[in-house]
Amino acid sequence: MNYKGTIINSELTIDKIYTIHYFEYAIDFDFPGEIHDFWEAVYVDAGEVTVTAGTEKYVMRQGDFFLHRPLEFHAIACSGGTANAIVFSFSCECEKLFSAAGKIIQCNNSQKVILSEILDEGKNAFSDPLNDVYLKKLHSKKTAPFGSAQSIKNLMELLFIGIIRGQSQQNKVLPYSSEQLQLREICDYIDNHLTEPLKFEDLCLKFSMGKTALKKLFRENLGYGAMEYYNSKRISEAKKMLREKKYSVTEISDTLQFSTIHYFSRKFKQATNMTPLEYQRSVSSLVKNFFVNEE
């Protein structure tokens, strides 16, 4: 019974978390830049942005990740279209982290899952809205689930351990199953036909599937139905069009094949808790208010 415990050394430790954001940038978004003494990470979830790091500029596209060093001047702007990005900042004394900074890293699927979990835990742990661009301090929720803030710390540490290891280059790509390939084909078809009227029966006919089989394919792999996927994609496209400021609400409703503008507005509010015009104003205010409350 002479057991002896093994001391585990923490080679990478996140000491503090300063911000966690999810931004949906308008087409004219252009943050002129800042400097602070902690790390800041940027992940592009959709669209394209240009980040400035010191004197260098980098064009980042969907799936790209960039880490800014402490005390490095950095800025971000949309590159001719709308974009979505995860941005978070933290302190860490691990010297190996510098090897991951100042370069575009293509995230693998495991790292994308971790980033998504960081956002989910951020919403659980903190009361601040994810799109508050001038947030100076995170505020803990009184109703936060047990260990939610610690989970964020652990997830960030796992993310950077994987990046330092060069995980994105070393991971073997596993082949898709025939079911996953079929789901991907249907989702791609829906993505490319958002401006056409689409019914559940149309998908069954197009892909030679029975209603039960199609329902099962989506439910078992995504957790929701094919038409829910179609509607969520239409709402995402509507948000993008609203941020571009080129179209009226009526034009967007017509383009995305909603039966009436009232039905579109109702569906949009169900998804975002805002009407289309409220959403457009809220996105515009992110640009206008970037210098509000600066100390």
C-alpha cells in the first residue's frame, strides 16, 4: 500500500480572463487599434477581416485564428464584407505561447469545438453581453453553474496546449461516413438555395429520401430538423444582409422567400430577441460607440 502521488506541473496556466466576445461586424466596421499588457486572440467564424499586429497586416478568413502578444499594437477591420469573430483576452506567463503568436493558424475541428465551448461557458459564467466592444471587466453571474469560470480557464489552456503542439498540422483527417457525407450534401444544397422557396417535400424528392429517413438524419446528427436548419440559415443570411446596409427589410424578406414581411419579422425576433430594424441599429451602434466610456 505504499502509493505515492505524482506532482503534476502546470506548463501553461491562464491567470486572468479579461474579455470574451462574439462580434457580428457590419460591413464598414474598422477598429483603429489599441495596446494592452495581456494576450488577445481572434478567431474568424464567418467572412473576412484584416488584423493589424504591430506594423504587419494579415487577412483572416473563416476558420483562421490569430494571437496578439502583450503590448503589441493591434487593430481589426472588415475586408469588404460583413464578418463574425470570437475575440478573447487573458494573461498567461508561459513563454511557449510566443511561438503561437503573430501568425495565422488554421483551426482544426477539435479546436473549433473548444472555441464554441468557451463561448457557451462565457454566457454561463458572466452577465455581460458578448458584443459589448468597450467592456473593461467581466462580471460574474450570481446564477453561474458550478465551475463555469474554471471551465473557461481549462478550455483556454487546452486550446493553447493543442496549438503549441502543432495539433492542427498533426491531426489525421478521419474519413466521413456515408451518412455524414449525405448530410453534408443536403446542408450544402440548402445553403446554396436560401433565396428559393424550399419545402421539406422538395428535399425528400431531391435526395430520394423518405420523410422519416430525412428527419432521422438531421435529428441524430444535428439535433434538429432540416427545415429548422433552413430557417436558421435564412436568419443568419438576413443578419448578414442587414449589416451590409444595402437592402430594406422588405427586400430581405422577399429575397429569402419569407411569405410576408410580418412573418419574417416574427421569425427574426424569435431567433434574436430583436426586430430586424432593432438588430440593424444595434450593429451600427457597435461602430459608433467604439470610443464610448474610454478611460
